[in-house]
Amino acid sequence: MTFTGSTDTIAAVATPPGQGGVAIVRLSGPESRAVLERLFRPTRPGFQGFRPSTLHHGHVLDASGLVLDEVLAVFMPGPGSFTGEDTAEIHCHGGLALPGAVLAECCRLGARPARRGEFSYRAWRNGRLDLIQAEAVAEAIAAPTRAAAQLAQVKLSGVLGRRVAALRAELEELKAQFCLAVDFPEEDVDCLPPDQLAGVVERGMAALDALLAGVERARAWREGALVVLRGRVNAGKSSLLNALAGRERAIVTDIPGTTRDWLEELLDLDGLPVRLVDTAGLRRAESPVERAGLERAGELAREADLVLFVVGGDVPLGGEERAAANELSVERTLAVVNKDDLPRAKPWAGAELAGRFEVAAVSAKTGTGLEALAARLRERLVTAAPEPEPDAVAPNLRQAEALRRARAELAELAAEAAGGLPYDLLGVRLDAACAILSEITGEIAAQDVLEAIFNRFCIGK
């Protein structure tokens, strides 16, 4: 899908499909009011037309004049609307048929179906949002927890955009001083003493470092902490996944090696999103598929914020378990002795692992110890990644990658300035850093970048 500079009128159902009390059909563009006036029949006898940002009660009629639905309608003139254009909303009953029928009538009367993210794209194009804020809209919608939603709201307020703009303004001022020295050499202009130049560049790198620090601090709260279940076959990893998730997510049988790929389940541990992943059990692989599963399990364990190393309390540790345990980080591992309910359960495995890891005993079958395990799991994760402050700024992956590139340009500038490179060549680095910062806010944005961003949005937003 390619976005264009078109100014036609678009329409979409802005609420999720399915059963529900209310659905919203949204229009944006120059014909929004005209479409609404032709579609809507007010119930109030003294109706004098649409007052801006006021809900009006009435009915939506189809082409033959039959009532489609009883609705509330509102008109919001530009440039003060979300998109910066004239917009309208029709609040009809939910479900599958009615919202689609209302949308079809909007399109019959002159609107066209909106593409993914086109409303937010128009808001960005019309200067109502910068690109950071537009992305924050999608992040707020997709936020798995309240903490993640708050991180999105901070960016939606414009804080990150203002900080990036302030840094770019300081670098632009430095560019202006470079230009004086380059363009008017005969005037013997003292552009900037080397120590002052170094100070400006160092402040810029420090500002970028501060923004980048927020990426890792907030990652677990925005994307979900990665917790990987590791252990031998039949230790009860899948049973533990099901017990913590509260549903039968993984297949559990007495046959060893049931899980050959990896399964992921999202948990909410008192506001902390956790991506709990079950992996292939440790044993000598008998097929290429199983070997691939074990290799991926090892990779996930190395990437994890925390590994739950699951062992059975009914048998001593095996060779594969000891080898796997030796590869695990002490700081990022919590040993879980499962099957604590069995009469033959003994402290073999727990006693051996306790010399290296923190150990918790549970029974995935009866639920014994699960509540304590979940609480301890959250404590360990929050200790490594404390909950963000209410005003914390957390760039997303695209923004963080650009911030790193801008910092690299400033680091090169500092090194080249220390080496005595002339101002006109140093200016190339400054131009690059400023252009990268402009990419973040969308003042300079390639079409493929815009499409990648807005295509992730839902239709109607």
C-alpha cells in the first residue's frame, strides 16, 4: 500500500469487529460533513444542523430510504480534529452486519474505504502529530498492560519529540557556526574554540545516551519480559506453562518429547507482561526436527530475561540436565523442582541445584507453590527492570536505531575534530546527525519508512 498526498474523503469502521454494544464508523476529508448530512436523519424536530463536537441523535438511512440503524452522529471540523481535516463519526450498534452496512452507505455517498493507518497518516501529514506521536498511537492501542500504555502516553504527549527537536536545534546552531568559518574565511571568524566544540558534541552524545537508556529500562514493561522454561523431557515444563497460564495451552502426555518446537504464552504478573516460552526437552536428539528444537531452546535461554530451569523432584539430575545447568547464568536462572506432590519426591535435584541457583518447589498438577513461584518470578524480573517512572521516555526500536546512528555520527565528529579536521568536513557529520534526528520525528522520512510504520496500524486508526 502506498500513501499519497490525496485529499479525498475516507471512511472505516474504527472499532474491532465482532459482537459489541456500539461500533464507530469514522470519516475524514472535505466531504465528511456532506456525506453525514445525506446519510443522517435527526430525531429532534428543531435540528438546525451539526454543531461541532456535539453528539446528535437520529437514524441512518439506506439508498431506498429505509432505516438502517438508530445512531449518534458527531461532526468535528478541521484543523482541530485528530486528522486536521473535517471528520465525522457515526456511533451505531455493534456486531458484524450493521457497521459494515453503515460504512457501505458512506462509500456510496462519496467516501472511499480507508487504508491501514490512513487516519493517523493524515494527522502526521497535516502536522497534528509528529512521527513519534503517530507511532505512540499504535503503541497505546497494542499496550499489553497499564505500564506499557503509560509509556505510550508519554510519547503521545510529545515529550520525546521535543527532546529530539531540542538536540537537533543545538546541532543546527553548531552547523551555523561552521558555515561562518567556511563561507567567510577572509573575515577570520573564530567559529568555535575546540574545547567549546567538544563540549557541545559531548552534551549531544550524553543526551542521546540518556534517551537510549530508556529503551532497555522499559523493554520488559512495553514488550514483555522473556521467561524461558528449560529442562529435560517429562520434567513438567508444559504442565507448568499450562498451570501458570491458567489454561491448556500446551499438549501434555506421558510420551517424552511432546514439545519439539517452542510455545509462547503472554502472562500479566500484576501489571508486568511476561512472555512465557515452553521449549523442547533435554535429551539426545533422535531427528533433525528435534535437534533444531533443542538448538532454538538454547538460543532462547541465552536471550531470556529469566530462565525457569525445571527438574523433576522424583529423580536425580541426569547428564543432559547437569550440562545444561552449567551453561545457564546464575543471575538469570530460577530452578524449579516440579512434581512436589509425588510420594516418591525427594530433595535430590533441589539439593544439587541449590548450591548454584535459587530453588522453588512446586506441583504443576495440584497447584502447590505456584502462587509463590509467580510472586518470586515477578520480584526477580522487576529487580532487573524496575517499573518505569510515570514520565519515563522509552524510544521504540526504530527510534532507538536512529538514535544510535546519530550518536555514532557525533562520536566520529568528536574524533575527527580532535584530529584537526577542517570545519567544512566536520560539517558533513553534523548534517548526517541532524538528518537522522529529523527521521525520528518525521520531518525527513522516506516513503518506505512511512509505509512500514503506518501499515502496522489497524484500519480505522
